[in-house]
Amino acid sequence: MAIDTDIAIIGGGPGGYVAGIRAAQLGARVVLIEKDQLGGTCTNRGCIPSKALLDASARYQAIQHASEFGLTVSSAGFDFAQVQARKDKVVRQLRSGVETLVKGNGITLIHGVGSFIDAHRLQVRLDDGRTEEVTAPNIVIATGSVESRPPIPGLDLPGVFGSDQGLELPEVPKSVVIIGGGAIGVEFATMLSGFGSEITIVEMLSSLVPTEDPEIGRALAQQFERRGIHVHTGTRLERITQSPDGGLDVAVTTPTGAATLHAERVMVAIGRVPYTQGLGIDRLGIEMNRHFIKVNTRMQTNVPGIYAIGDVVGGRYAHTAFMQGEVAVENALGHDAEMDYRAIPNVTFCSPQVASVGLTEEQARATGQEIKVGRFPFIATAKAVIVGESAGFVKVVADAKYGQVLGVHMIGPEVTDLIAEAALAVIMEATIEDVAHTIHAHPTLPEAFKEAALDVEQRAIHVVRRAARR
Ligand SMILES: Cc1cc2nc3c(=O)[nH]c(=O)nc-3n(C[C@H](O)[C@H](O)[C@H](O)COP(=O)(O)OP(=O)(O)OC[C@H]3O[C@@H](n4cnc5c(N)ncnc54)[C@H](O)[C@@H]3O)c2cc1C
């Protein structure tokens, strides 16, 4: 017998489970279909395990630098199996939190693979081989993404791994060439180098974290080189081959010619592709945007009653999927909701951390409006000096006429937290004056944001301007 429900959701990652909770809050009967584990990529193979490993790596680094604070630590070491066990425990705890939320909201969870029979009917292949049918006037596709593996020779060699496998490494490799200097690549570089691995990053584009303001990418490359991570930008991977010593040779084309890099292992972090395998969306005539499902700002596909959210529509973050999930079901249940993409925080948990929101300087200039830019270094921020992490800066891009904050770009300590205030400023269309009038507690890191905003008007307090020095 078919299960009849108000909303059926395929995929229990950040998009799907949040959509389910919001729909339940609005009084709908919800069926959530998940083929693997609740929490999706984020909880099981993404945000959570990667940050747990990064945190352990950062703590190990902090212990090694304890003497800078006058502290004596007789010996510092790690047991990587225990590091992994702690990461697994964090993942289990947070996944169980999601399970509790789903159950507590009265959502019917079906373990199995969902596919469309028609626009309002799904077939679910259960784990035991049986099938179940679900009918719903509204269906949300939240099937996420998987690692991309382009046809480059050698990517299938033993010793080559992607992020899924990278999170389960039984030991820290002596050396790794990481292909891809985007968020996942630089986070793994930070984590593994913190545990003593020799890291080389190969990035095809001209800077690390290429979706960020180029100034940030350059600053990150400088900091990486300083901590011993080798960075090759503008460099293309040609092929990977087994080397006689059991390691891997990586043939690349650099801006100055061909070169070969060598490492014990190679990590491939060159992006993710949307996952729609076996869903049967082609039968329904759902419009695509390259490989992504095409949606409008209400998260509607071109087929009435079918919504899509998260990585499968091109979102890159769990927090984007969260919001899209809420927007999709609110519309499905007769409310009026729309995605606003102006203030999505971009966050990368490398060291130093990178975060941004809104327009880059280049994008702001391209709109044709006159802009002003302010910057403030963390070295002039008391808290950054206190915690011994003074590399980096905050850059604020503002409209020259009204002072509206258009974009904020940060590299430095805890900027993945600091960006929340900047996101609020962008979404509220706050001005430099608004930020300047907001009293920021001292000594705290957010002071750097206020000072960068003040610098737009050349009135930052804790830095001597060149003109004033005369
Ligand atoms: C290493 C790594 C680190 C990351 N770090 C961060 C971070 O720090 N912050 C951040 O915001 N984002 C991070 N991300 C990105 C984040 O994980 C994704 O943006 C997010 O998980 C997308 O959510 P989603 O719901 O769209 O899809 P997913 O999380 O991929 O979930 C999709 C779910 O659908 C299920 N599914 C697929 N097809 C079917 C089907 N036919 N039937 C039933 N179930 C199905 C899958 O099993 C999966 O559980 C990271 C990603 C990676 C890989």
C-alpha cells in the first residue's frame, strides 16, 4: 500500500532534514527518504569530520608552540587512531542529534533509495530489497553531491585518495600532493601539515581559494609557504604514475614548463558533482542547468510540485542547503518565501581561516557603481596578538556614495565566526556609519571588522595612516 503524505523529501542531508523539520513545524505530514545515513555528506563525510580532524591538528600545533607562551610541555605527540576515534565519536553524536530531531518532529523516515514513478509518486527500494510507494503533492529533491573524478590518467592508482577516503586515513602520510587549492584542498593541507605531513598543493587557477577575492588567495599562499606548505598555482595536473620507491609521481605543467612532483600519496580535491543517479528525473522533463537541477529563487523546478535544494542545485555549503530547505517547503505549504543569495557566508577552515560575504572588489566595480575599500590587519587587533595569531586582515568593500557595505573579505583567526556580523551587515544593507556606531567589545577579534569599516573613511583608530605620519 502506498504511503500518502503532504511532503516527500529525497535525501536526509542538511537540505533534506531541515526541509523536513520546517515542514513538520508548519503542520505537514512528512516522509524523508535516505539511502545511507541521516546528516548526509555534511555530518558523515564533510563539514563535521573534517572540522573535527582540523581541530585536533590545531591543538597539536598549539602544544608545539606552547613555549611561545612560556609554557613547558615535556613532550607532544599524537595517536592518529585515537584522533580518528574522537572524530568518529563527534560524527556519531551529531548524527544522533539529527536522528532525534527527525523523530522528535514526527517525520516518517524511510531507509532506502528513492526514485520518481511520476511527478507525485515515488518508489523506494528498501534496504531489504522490498519496495514501498510514496505519494505526495510536493516532492523535494535533496540528493546532494559526490566527489568529482575526471578522466585524468592515474587517478585510480592505489595511494590516490579523495576527501571521503581522506577523512578515514589510518595514518598520516609522510608526504601528499594535493590536487586542487579550493576549500577542501586547503583544509586538508592545513590538517595534514599540522600532523607533520609534507604538503604540496597544485592549483590550476592563478590563486588558492580561487572563488575568493584574489588578495585573500595571495595572502593564504604566503602564509602556507611560511608554514612549509608548497603552493603551485597556475599549474595543471597531467598524469599520476607509480614511482619505483612505491610513492607516486605527479606530472604537472607549471607556468614555466613541465615538472614532476613526488609524494607518498596524492589527494584529489577538484570539486564535487551533483548526485541525481537513478532518480528518474529525466523521465519527468525536469530542466537542468549543466549537471545541476534548475530551480528558481523559490526552489521550484519547472515541474509543478517538485522542488530541489542544496548541492544538487549548485549550493556549496550546508548552510545554503539549510536555508533552501526552509524556503522550498514554505512555498510548498502555501507560504511565500524566496532565497536571497546576497549574503551567503563563504567559509574555509584552513589556517589562517578564510571567510567572505557579498561582492568582491572586482565584482563591486563591475556593477558600475563607485566603491571605496577599507582594510585592517589583525596585527593591530589586540585579541589577535594576545592569542598569537596575528596574520591576516579584514577588507571591506563599500559603496562610495551611501557607504553601504557591499562585501567583506577576511583571512585570519576565527574569521569563519567573525563573518556572521558581516553577513548581517550585508543582508541589512548596513552602512559604514552603522558599523562605526556599533560598539565592539575590547579586546575581541570583531574589532578588526569595525576598524576595516572605519578605514573605508580613512578613520581607523588603531593604525597610523601614512598621511598622518608626516
Ligand atoms: C570534505 C568536505 C568538507 C565540507 N565542509 C563544509 C563546511 O565546513 N561547511 C559547509 O557549509 N559545507 C561543507 N561542505 C559541503 C557540505 O557538506 C554540503 O554543501 C552539504 O552536505 C550539502 O547538503 P545536501 O543536503 O544538499 O546534500 P548531502 O549532504 O550530500 O546529502 C544528500 C543525501 O541524499 C542521500 N541520497 C542521494 N540520493 C538518494 C536517493 N535516490 N534516495 C535516498 N537518498 C538519497 C545521500 O545518501 C545523502 O545522505 C563540505 C563538504 C566536504 C566534502
